[in-house]
Amino acid sequence: MIVVMKKGATAAEIGSLIARVEELDLTPHPIYGEMHTVIAVVGEAVNVEPEMFLQLPGVETVTRIGHQFKLASRQTMPEDTQIALNGTVIGGSKLVVMAGPCSVEDRTQMLETAHAVKEAGARILRGGAFKPRTSPYSFQGMGLKGLELLAEAREATGLKIITEVMTPDAVPMVSQYADILQIGARNMQNYGLLNAVGRTQRPVLLKRGMMSTIQELLMSAEYIMSNGNYRVMLCERGIRTFEPMTRNTFDLNAVPLLKQLSHLPVIGDPSHGTGRWDLVAPMAKAAVACGADGLIIEVHPKPEVAISDGPQSLKPERFAQLMRDLKPLAQALGREL
Amino acid sequence: MIVVMKKGATAAEIGSLIARVEELDLTPHPIYGEMHTVIAVVGEAVNVEPEMFLQLPGVETVTRIGHQFKLASRQTMPEDTQIALNGTVIGGSKLVVMAGPCSVEDRTQMLETAHAVKEAGARILRGGAFKPRTSPYSFQGMGLKGLELLAEAREATGLKIITEVMTPDAVPMVSQYADILQIGARNMQNYGLLNAVGRTQRPVLLKRGMMSTIQELLMSAEYIMSNGNYRVMLCERGIRTFEPMTRNTFDLNAVPLLKQLSHLPVIGDPSHGTGRWDLVAPMAKAAVACGADGLIIEVHPKPEVAISDGPQSLKPERFAQLMRDLKPLAQALGREL
Amino acid sequence: MIVVMKKGATAAEIGSLIARVEELDLTPHPIYGEMHTVIAVVGEAVNVEPEMFLQLPGVETVTRIGHQFKLASRQTMPEDTQIALNGTVIGGSKLVVMAGPCSVEDRTQMLETAHAVKEAGARILRGGAFKPRTSPYSFQGMGLKGLELLAEAREATGLKIITEVMTPDAVPMVSQYADILQIGARNMQNYGLLNAVGRTQRPVLLKRGMMSTIQELLMSAEYIMSNGNYRVMLCERGIRTFEPMTRNTFDLNAVPLLKQLSHLPVIGDPSHGTGRWDLVAPMAKAAVACGADGLIIEVHPKPEVAISDGPQSLKPERFAQLMRDLKPLAQALGREL
Amino acid sequence: MIVVMKKGATAAEIGSLIARVEELDLTPHPIYGEMHTVIAVVGEAVNVEPEMFLQLPGVETVTRIGHQFKLASRQTMPEDTQIALNGTVIGGSKLVVMAGPCSVEDRTQMLETAHAVKEAGARILRGGAFKPRTSPYSFQGMGLKGLELLAEAREATGLKIITEVMTPDAVPMVSQYADILQIGARNMQNYGLLNAVGRTQRPVLLKRGMMSTIQELLMSAEYIMSNGNYRVMLCERGIRTFEPMTRNTFDLNAVPLLKQLSHLPVIGDPSHGTGRWDLVAPMAKAAVACGADGLIIEVHPKPEVAISDGPQSLKPERFAQLMRDLKPLAQALGREL
């Protein structure tokens, strides 16, 4: 921790800071500059929030050194985490594509989509049975019935299933059906839910909140991991900015940065990252080009009648075309699809 | 709903849009402009998301008309909602101030703070027993023990209690102790939690998420109200922007705008809105000047040792000074403190 | 400057950093922590950008200590700057209100508005003769003819004139007419223009860019002041955020923060800060409540036919009502209007 | 234009809106919905800002239909603009890479960099002689001497030159040396400067402002083009968001969106888009993958002593590696490097 004193801080103020640091069993190293005195604080103390020093007289700024995530950090585990799911490995050299509709709507829609995305090369089927909707008057998902349809589609195709879980008490039920539990962007800091999925052994896809920093995303992964579940994937799905022409701003910088900072697999979501089907293909390619380990893409047989996320859903034939285009791209990057 | 067709949309495209609209039992009104054809769609259909039309060929934009919040809207209920709490009325001409520490830390801290804020004129005591923290390694709150200390402070001072609830299953327990349930910024779109507090009859203070629009805040109030609990207060507590010198950007525009759009009381939180104790007093005054019905302010007897939010907590004497300064200001605005 | 080395930085890396620091005639103070080595660098070197150290091997972060603004800093000049303009003083205990239309449109409009705002208590008349417009096809202002109409309105009412200057070469001409030169938000970092107004002795109102930090605003003031013109006012006029219901987010936190950091007067612009006339009055009050030294407000006799900024312009009678309401508010805050 | 009236707007209010529309020689089409009356306005009137209707009683919202950019629009010119520069074509199937230091610092640095980037396959040499710096105390560029060094490097290598111009009066001088004029992010809405470069016939690289929308970028291109200079390239260089780990958020969504909306070439700037050299290579690949026509990349022989932008500059050998990696990627996308 680095404490910078204000210009003209008095000896008494500096002394009282040093005393406080020593009280906490930390070691102060004062450096007397021309303008500012700086105190470097060495040692680590549980439950010491650097910010508390800001209230001492004469203190200008306090800066924490190093990151707070430990289990998610690449410094802790230098090798890439690989998550195996009966034959599919997420985080290896092979890219993994998850695809399917935003919401599970009915049996025909699910089976039709499942067969189509499998055919095109997807390994995992997505579909929401519990939907976080801005309005209480919007469709909230089919619930248990939706989970059953997902299971039926898995049975029919062999695809693995990813679906969202929204409340801690639903975790056991959803885990019975899902191969991967999805934590949605709005729930990235729903700590009760993070703890609950952390206590299962199901792989978790953790979506970045639409206004969450990369550091906060990693801290939320840390919540899950510190409960014992290490099989976490990080998902960049766009952040909220001032730009109105796209639903979100797809922050692809996060992809190589997360790969640097963490050993966890990183998945790109160009559907939410753009909000427009006509941008999904180019941005899926961009996500792969900057190092994503996989993609999650919304596909719907009839986007024009989709109950949710129609504008960002690809039709099956467009998805198939994208998969064909991704193949040579993956190769040029030294990966496979 | 207004559908704007692309320049050069064909008659077939326009026809297929019109057909789709009629299929949904809505009435299309096409207007043929020089550049664009526009179709105004009259009628209301449950479960029709305007966005679905974006996937039809030739469609450029779709715009919803009117707001989606109903119960929270001032058009539905033109008079101000007033929330009575044994003698204290929130949303009337008298300003209500809630004050206390970020976290309940121990008995002495709570009782000392409770007496001090009461003395200064606060009506409601705040204190967190369950704390949403970015890091799983930070102090997570005292839990039930913290609730008991809050209750003891209420007993000792007669102040009402506001405290945060974080998970749906904790709602019954927290409701036993709290006079007002607080939904924190990170949980503004935790719909399971909104539904759970909506099923109680406890007043709810709903904080705007740091990434949430004013419209979304009102939709989250709608979740609570549509469950039957109409006693909701809206709280502006700062949003996240690019400015690094303050913890958040206190969006006071939201205060008069929420008063216009909704009948619910609006509370300002200058502690989180700024993140710096030295800005709390001026911004508390600003919140009152633009029409807030009350304030929630962090006060700690020793901010320099506070476990959380020390940098934005006022010492009791500074809080008392602020309360003295607010009195003439309230009068000049035709209100009382 | 504080340099934090990566975990596991080698002795060679630390040594090479130290060597580089000494090469620049600065003094390194290494502190060896448990995780990270930190090097505090003492001394000041012209043309050393701290960021350059980021390229040395083993360096994790570099942090500058202290602020870069000097002439604008309150540490340099602890007393408030007061700008006197024949009887009106900006930055003293008396609030100064500037009012008038967005654009000068014609003689009747200007004279009518000038008389009305004077009557209501404004001291300074605003009006744009050169208009920065997003579209090259929009009205670009009346130019010289507009300046003449402003001068005529000054003659007729005794009000002082503020008007925007957009290019360096127009500074001499605009200075002949204007009592205060306005630098618009889009030009806050137009350094050629800042230098040009810095070489005059006309007072300057410097508007914060819609994308600019508080630190950058002060650095732009520094450009003007370092050219010799010390009569600078800082203006908060709203920043761009994700919130779509208001044109800008009025960042009033900036007002008390600028007053702390700088001795320069601070003016609030609730017209641009909100973009909606129905929010102007409450936010004008809020700006005064948190310490603004004055206000700049758009007033138009017929906002519904205004060529620009109609939606945020007050009618004269609403402006007069606001001025009446501000009087007791100013008094309650220990100021006058 | 679409005008939505408030719920409960009176017949008189609707009548007065219709009268106003007809006054402006536009045609109103009222549609009477269940909740809201909507008036679609057909026709185009010069100098009518839709926003002015917001001031009429009973009006809730006003929405413009269609885009305001014309010359830059793909609807106006469906084919890609190709800018030829003695053998190099920007906007064709071949990607064009511009590379070089942030600032021109001295003769050796320029010549060494020029030879290195040419060797690696760059076609255009970048280097700043006039530098927009946040602080007036930072290095402001070598000026004319810098331009001469750029010309010397062109002579020595055959590379074309791109360099920034900051003020209207410097345009003739800079045009004598530069093959491409760069408008920096801070000057994207410096309309005097846009007009000045629009009056030359030099190709212009127009950088998106760090908080400018895609629509505003296109409107700024429109300023240049409406002056007669059609050879404009659009450059995405990162926008400002809340994320602190990167200097900017590289908004690659803008790349395919600009290609859809406009016929102008689009260039990606991963150096400013990330601010970190270790993210430049993956994000350069991402920019190419989503459709950029070229890249502009900062390269410096010794980034650790660069006067500006050292942290985001690549060393020549890393740049050469990136160029080698881009080759198969370009091929996989059906392009060449």
C-alpha cells in the first residue's frame, strides 16, 4: 500500500499515520520528497481496507498494490484451466461454440434449433428457462418445463446444455438439468447466487456485468472459486457506454487482458456484445482473433417471432455460414474449430 | 409502436410487415414519406416485444411509444405517495434524514452513532448487517448479530431502522428487525429479491444500480409493486462514469425527473454519490435543493477505523453541522427538516 | 512517482529500473515488500512522462504523485480569484447569473430577451454568434452580424456580453465585442484556441468537455493561464453517460471539487447539464446549493421556434420565477443574488 | 419526423402542433392510438430542428427519421471509396498498415523506425510533429523541423507520410509535407479545422473522438466532404468508458457498423484503442477480423525512452512479428496484406 501525504503535511500528521500503520502490524517506509512525503506500507493485514487511511489528516491518496484476486490469478496457476465435459474441452486449443435461442419457447423451436446448431458444429446448446427481464410484465421464461425441453434436446442431439440460474434456491434444480450453469450479467455481483453455484461442482459461465470492471469480474469469479468450484469460464458480453447505435459496446480488450491476468477460459458473446444480428458474424471473428476460447451465440429458427432477443439472433443458415468462415480463421491463428 | 422502413424498402417488405402486425391483432397505419415509409402501430398486445420487428426485411428502426412502468407512474397515481412509519412520514413536506454507519461493527459503535444522529435530527438509523462486498475476502457483515444490535439501538433511541437484505431467503428474518428494507445498488435487478420484498409489507428503499437507467430503476420498482408492496422509495446514489476523482457521479438530474415521472418518494445518497466525505455536505444540500424528499448519509464515530466506507463517512459533529445548515435551506425551499 | 514492480521481478530488472531513474537525475528509493518491490522516485524532471517506465521489464504500474496543474491550483493561490467586470464581480459572495438565447437569431429576439433577463436580475447576456453544430447543414450562427446585435443589446441594457469563439483567428474580432469569451465544450482541448484566448486579457468561461475529466478541465485552464490570462472561469455543463433520458448528466460533484482544487470561479450550466427546460430550475438551485459562483442559463422568448436548444430554453417568465426562487436560497447559504 | 403526444393531450394541443407543422410547409399525419396520439410529419425543411417541437404543449417525444449524413452515406454511394496514393490503395482488398512513432523526436529515431516498418511491410509512416498534449508543460512536438524529418524519411524509404494537423492556419504548411492529414480525436469536432482540411485535396484520416458517437463521427466526415474533399478515412481509436485497466475501450463494433453505414475506408488504431503494447497485437488481429481496411500502429525503436505513448508502442521486432501473423489471417478472411 502506498500512502501519499498532501503537500505541506505536518510532521505530526506524518507521525500519526506511521503510528496507525504500526498499530496494524504493518511496516511503514517513509520517503521524504520535495513536494510530497510518501509512505510505503509493507505487510498484509486481513480486513485492512487501504481506504480507511484517507480519513487521517494530511493524507492525499492511498493506493493498493497488486490485485485482490488470488484463485483466479494466473500468478497462482500459470497453466490454462481446461474444463472437460464428456469429450468437449473448454480452454484448450479447440474453440468451443455454444449456440441456441435466448429463451426456450416450445418443443419444436428447441429441437429444430438444437439439430441445426449441432449440424453446423456447435458443441453446447444454450437456452434460457429462467429469464431476467427488465419488466415484470415481460415473459419470464418457461421455468421447469423449459429445463425439461433442454434435457430432451440434449438427449436427441448429444449436445451439452448451458442455461441460466437466477436465484440461490433454484441452483439444485437447475443443476440437475444443466451441464453448465450460466450467471447472467445482471447477477454478476449477486453474491448469494455466486456462493450457491460455488458450492456445486457444475461448470459455471460467469458473464461480465454490463457496467463491471475487469477487476470486478475476476473478484466475482473469486467468490465462486473460494467456495470450492474451480470450473469457471469468464464471458465478455459487452458493456454499457454512451454509444446508442449498438445495444452494448463489445469490450474485446477484455479478452486478451483476461487471458493475461487469469488462467480461466474466456468466452465471447457477440450477440449481446452488439445487439444486432448483422454485426454478430464480424464480431464473432474478432473475438476469436484476439484470443477467445469460445463463443456463445444466439440462434433462432425464426428471429422475427422470437419472444426475446430476436434482433440479435442469427438464423440457422447464417450461423452455419459463420461456422464455415471461422474454420480457416481458427487455423490461421493456430487453433481449431 | 413506430416502425421506420429503410430507404428503398420494397412494397413486398412493407406488405409483409403490415401482415405481421395484423396477425398480432394490432392496427397498422402506414405513412408514405419522401424517403422512408413509416408504419404507426396502434393497439397493445401482451408479450409483443417491438424489437422482434427488426428482423423483418426492410425494417430500419422500431420505437416503443410510452413508458412500461404503470404502478410507479405518476400518470397512474398523480398524488405523492407518503410512507408513514409511526410518526415519521416519508414523501411529505418534511425532509427525512437516515444516517448511521456503513456496517454494524460493534455495540458501542452502533449505540454511540445512534444517539449522535438522533441528537442531530435524523429520524432513521442506517447500518449494514449483510454487506455486498466486491471481494469474498472482505468483511461480509455481522449478520444476525448485527440485526440485534440495530434493534437494540432502536430500543435505546426510538429511531426507526433501515438495513440491507441481499438474498430472497433472508427477507423474512431481516423483516423481523428492519423498519425499512434496503435493496442495494448491485441488487437493483436481482429479480428474485425484488419479488421477495414485494411480497412483504415492509417499506423498501430501492437504490439505483450504478449502471442502471432511470427507466430501469422504475421498472425494478414495478417488480416490487406488482407483487403487492406499494411502499417503495427510490434512491439516487451515483452512477458509474469515466470520472476518476469521485467514486461515482451523483446524477441529481434523476431527482426532479423521478419526481415528474413517478409518485414515489425520492431519497438522495450523497455518501455513495461522491465517495468522499468532504463532498457529502455540499451534495446533500444540492440533493435537497433539487427536490429530494430525504437523504441517507453515512456517519461513523471514527471513520479512520471504519471497516467499510470510511472515506465517505461523516464524523458526528460534521453531520450535526450539516443538519443545522440544512434547516434554513429547507425553509427557503418551502419544506421543513 | 511510484513504480511498482511485478511479483517475482528479478534483481536485474529492479537494477535496470534504478539505473534508468538515476540517468534522469532522479533519486530512487526501493522498498522490498513481501510480494512486490516498490521504487519511490524523488525529484522532478522536465519532460519525463512517468508512463515511459512501463516499458522496462518487470514493471507493473507507475503512478504520478500530485497534480499537474499549478497556476490553477488552490495550493498555488489559496484565495478565491475574483473577476471584476465594471461593477459585477464573479467569484465573490454575490452569485452572478448569465442568461440569454443559445443563438443570436435577430434584433427583436435579442433586445426582447436582453430586457427580460436584465429585469429578472441577470448581469450578463449570453448569445451565440458562432455556433458549433454537429451537422454542417445546420444553422452555423449569424457571425459578425450577431456580434453587432449583442453589442447593441449591451448598449440598450447595460448588461455585459458573453459569446463563444471557435477558432484562433476569430479571437481578435470576437474580443472586440465580447466582455467574456466562451470556450465551448467541444473546444475544451482545442489547444490552438486556448493559447489564443490566453494571449488576450478578456475573461474566459471555459466549459468542461462532455468527455473530459475534472483534471483535464484544470489542465485546459492551465493552457490559458500559462499564456498570461489569469481571468478564467470554469463551467460544469454536463458529461456524457449511458443515461438516455437527459441530454447530459450534470456532474455537480465537480462544483465543490473544483472549488477545493482551484481558486477559479465555478459556473453551473443547468441548461446543457439537463437538456430539458423542465429540469433547469431544480438543477439551477442544486448548482447554487453545492457552491457554484454563478449560473449560465438559456432563455428564449419563444423556445418553440428557437433555431437551436429550444428544448432546454426557459421562457422569460419562468426564468424570472427561478430568479425569485433563488434569492432566499442564496441567503440561506450565506450568499446573495 | 415522428411526434408522440402525451397521454391525455388535448385536442387543442394536437391542433396547435398540426398548425405549426403546416406553417413549416410539412405534412402532418395524425394517428389516434389508445393511449397516445402520434403525428408523423412528412417532408423536409431546411433549418427545422425536430427538437423545437418539444416546447409545444402536450408533446412527449420527437424522433428524427433517417440519418443526417448524406455524402458519407453508403445509400448515396453504394461502392467502397478507394483512396489511391501513388501505388497504395486504401479501401481495397489489400490491407494498408501505417506505422511509426507517436512523436517525431530526432533524425535517427525517424530513419531507424522508417526503415524498420517498411521492412516489415508497412506502406505509410506515421509521426507527430504537432502534438495535442493535456498539459501545456509537456512536449508539444518538433513542429516544422519534425515535418522536415518526416519528408527525409519518405525520401529515404519511399513510404508515404501521415501526420497530424491541429489548427486551421497550419493546414497549408502541413499539407506541403504530408501525404495524409490526420485529425486527432480531440479535434473531431473542431469545425474550423474540419472545414480547412475539407478545402484541400489531401486525403484525411479522421479519428473518432474519445466520447463521440458513430453518428457524430460520420457528421464530422460530412463537414470535410461538404467542403469538397471526398478522400476521408474513418478511424476507430477507442472510446472512454469506466474501465480503468485499459487507456480506452476499443469499440470494434464501430468497424463493421461504419462499413455498413458508409462507403469510406475504416482504419483501426489498436495502440490508442488499448493503451498497452501487450494488447496491441491481439487487438490488431481483431480489427482486421471484423473488417477494418487498415491499421495505424505506434512503433518506436526504444519505447522505454519515448517522449510520448511509450506504453503503447511496439518495438520494431514485435511489429514485424505482428505483420507476419497478420498475413495468414488476412488470407483466411479473403484479403491480402
